[in-house]
Amino acid sequence: MYIIQLLDQLAGGGAETVGFNLSRGLSLVGVKNELIVFHGFSTDCRTVCADDITISSVSLSGQCVLDDGVAYLDQKIRELSLEHERIGIICHLEFSEQVVHQLNSKIASLCSIKIVIHTPISRTRAELFKGLSLRQRLAFWRCIKIQKKIQTKRNRTLSNFKKFGVICVGEHVYKDFLLYAKSIDKCSYVRNPVSIEFVRQKSEGSKLYHGVYFVHVARFCRQKQHLDLLKAYLLSQVATPLLLLGDGPMRPVVEKFISRHKLTDKVKILGFVDNPYPYLGNARALLLTSKFEGYPMCILESLALGTPVLSYDCPTGPSELLGKESPQSLIRLGDINEFALRLREIESGLLRLPIPDISQNNSKFVAEQYLDILFSRSRHEN
């Protein structure tokens, strides 16, 4: 048996972390596996937390990157089929999905292929209309060329889902997906994996920031709503510093807000950090104000390190991870005043947030579930 995970790139995102943890879980159950990265290592990529994993970087360039990716995977499957009876392929993100879509049917039949859905489909589609008035939205849909292009892409995607089958990262993403693609009969869900011992090991050592602090770990983009977090932090008037880990296109906007409101002494932007686990492990709490999430790895890793979480109750992941055992960790989406109040309560000690049990997210246990779905019928299959 041999398992291949396909990733578009390594840039510090959640899908990559899922791939890393799943790879560790597969190794723990004795299954040979590797990650194939099609667009190589981006300039933002750091591999400190993936040095124990077999990663093959495929350098694609020119106008035929898709064809090159297909040719590489085709050859890889042919070689593996001579040595292994069962080959499984797990596709993360869009380019990887396009690659398996273009595979020769005879080659594809040598493998069990599944596509992983990392974010709620309904939210992803809603982003198409962000910032458009009702009149603009109607005009958008009346444009025949654009409508055909979207429909073609949707049909191709649905065709892939039907052909290969889907694994959703968590029950809530699974339910959201079924609203979008009711006709897909090969659809399952598995909670995201976390390598608990690995995360704890990487968090050990000297403290990188002395004193107590709140921490936020995310890409600087609209989805993560950094300004909501900063507005709540400003309103709370807490003395505890706030560390922001990550980078992205919204960073200048965040920096401008910090400067304008004279928060430079209390709010520190650390950028992309090779190893975020010491920061997570020593924080007073992880803060999250996202507009939507899939099954957020930053929450999962914080809980693995015993760090409480305060989060917007956004679709879909936070409530699945925190709702049953720590409902006070969740705040109504967009309620900045309530977020500020909870920050004050955490700082004063009036609010102690429980740490939910995440034993079912253990990477070894999750890897076994993936193998069940790849080579047999899962109990969660629709």
C-alpha cells in the first residue's frame, strides 16, 4: 500500500498542515506515503515543522504547467503500480484536483482517489459577490460568457466529485457540501488530524516572548477579519499584549489601524513564523475572528497544547471543536462588544475557558479513517 497526497504549494496554510499531520499518522500505522507539491516551495514556505516528512517538489514552469503535472503523476503511478497493489491519492486544493481530472482513465483506475474539501462550499461561492451591489450582482449573472465559464468550472468540479468521491474536513463542512452537491453519493467526513506529541515537542524550549499575551495565528486576508479583532481588543482596554502571527495582503491595513489607534506598544506583528507552537503553547488564549472557517488547525493545535480559545462562532469549524465542551469560547459572529467583554473577563480571571477533548483528532486515528474511506466504505459515507 502506498499513499500520495497532492498539494498545490507550501505556503503555511491549513491544508498543508493537514497534509503534514496525516502523513505522520499514516507513518504511525505503517503505511508508506509522500507529499507531492506541484508549484514547489513558495517564497513564504518554511519546512521547520515538516522535516520528518517525505516531500517531493515538482517544478512546473511555462504555459503547460497542468500537462506537466499530469505527466509527472502519470509516471509516478505507473512506477508505484509495479511495486504496490493498492495506491491511494488524496487531493488537497484546486490545482491538484485539476491534475487528477486530466489523468488517463486507465491510469486513474489503478488508484483510489479522493478530493478533500477544506472550506464550506457555500461560503466560498458567496465570496464571488463580495462588495457587489444587487444591481451589479444581477448584471454579473446576465453576462453570458462569465456565466458559461462558471457553469463549466462547476460542472467539471461536480464531475470530479462524482467520479472520485469527496472527504470533508468535519461534519459541518460535510453538511454544507451536501447542500451544494446533493447528487454526490461518495461523500464522507473526517475530522482534521493533529500530531499531538509532535506539536508538544515543537512547543518546548525557551519562551520566545516573555510575559503573558494573547495570540492570533492566521493569514492576513479578509476572511480572517483582523480589524474586528483589533477593534475588540481596543474596546476591551486590556493590558495583556496581543501577538499577530502571519502575513498576507491585508497586513498594511492592519499596520495602519495599529498605528492610528496608538497600539504599537501592545500589538506586535511577528510575520510568518517558522515554528508557531511555542507562541501558541505559552499564550493566555488564542483569539479568532474569522468570517468563516473549515476545520481550523490553529484551534486544534492550541487545544493540543492546553491553550484556551476565544472565537467567533462562524461557519463552520469553531462550533464543531468548541461548542459542546466549551460553549463560552464562542461569540456571535460580528459581536465586537461581547468579544471585548470576554477579553476583560479572561484577563481578570473571571472567565476560565475549558479545553475540549481532541483525542478523536489524533493523527493515527484519523489516518486509519482515511484508509477506510480510500479502500472501503466509511461509516460516515452518504
